[in-house]
Amino acid sequence: MISIEIANQQNVLEIDQQRLKAAVAMVLEEERIENAQISLAVVDDETIHELNQRYLQHDHATDVLSFVLERSEQRLEGQVVVSAETALSGSRRYGWEPADELLLYAIHAALHLVGVDDGTPDQREKMRRREASVLSRFGLQPHWEEARE
């Protein structure tokens, strides 16, 4: 059984909860995970900054945080936190809709939960391929190379 709960704790963006749930579910399905409980919180920059500082000792806001609470062959339990404010500014930088940037964050975090890392150039390339694959199922292409400085 897959359970994906969304908590909208911000008022910057209107969010499509079904779309976010579908994206996380796609990542889980690709990994053949059949038993998962995922919570996804959409927050503001102040909240994600506090969490980033508290849990990772990074004194800045970020786009996404993911926390694996349990991962075994039988079960995955995790928490995801994404910043709507960062998605809004990122969407301007990359030239697409804030909802699409937020969707990318949810996909990225779900990939981290299933064990995909992005700490090295090779890992980052694998992460981007996986993100692009899921985004394509929504009719989207990532805009990483199109950043507007």
C-alpha cells in the first residue's frame, strides 16, 4: 500500500496536490516499491531554512529536504519538505511555471528517498536523467540549461 500525504503550510503558491502525489507515486512505482508512507510538506523559505539549519547544520534556505525514516526491502517511510518560495524564484530563473519547478522538487526528493544520490557528477547526471523521465510523463522537459542569470 502506498500512502502519500500532502501538508500545504504556505500561502505563496496554489498547489496541485494530486499532481505532486502522482509524481512521488511514479518514482516509487519505478523502483517497484509497493509499501510506502510518504509525507510531503510544502513550506516557505523561513521554515525550510530553520529545518535545514536544525537537521543539516546548513544556515540557508534550500529547495528541498528529504528524510528517510525507514527503508527496507518491504517498506519505505520518508518525509519530504519543499519550498514554494524557492520554487517561485527558481521558476523565474529557469523560465517555466512555479508549479513545474515545485513538481521537480517533489520528484527530486522522492528519488533521494529511494536511494538516488547527486553528490558526484556521475550521480548528478543519473539524478537528472531520472528527473527528466518522470517530468516527461507530465509533458514537461527540465530547464536546467536555460537558467537566466
